[in-house]
Amino acid sequence: MRYNEAVRDYNVTVRMFPGNIIASLNGYKVASEYFKAEEKAKIVPEVKF
């Protein structure tokens, strides 16, 4: 599973009943940050064989 998908699933669980009750009792909070790659990391390097 990819990181952002895992964060989304976690947030859904923390917000929905009955997960929100369990989460609030244990101090879990909604994750606020998703992973975002820098623009230069999206550039594909040229490879020659």
C-alpha cells in the first residue's frame, strides 16, 4: 500500500464511528500531511545502454 493511501485510510477510520470513539480515547488524531514529491524528483533521468 502506498503512503498516501495508508494515511487516507487511517483518517477515514479515525473520523468514522466507532473508530472515532476508540481513536479519541487513545489520543489518535487525524493525520494532516500527505507525502508530496518535489518537482525536481519527478524528472525522469535519461538512461543509455
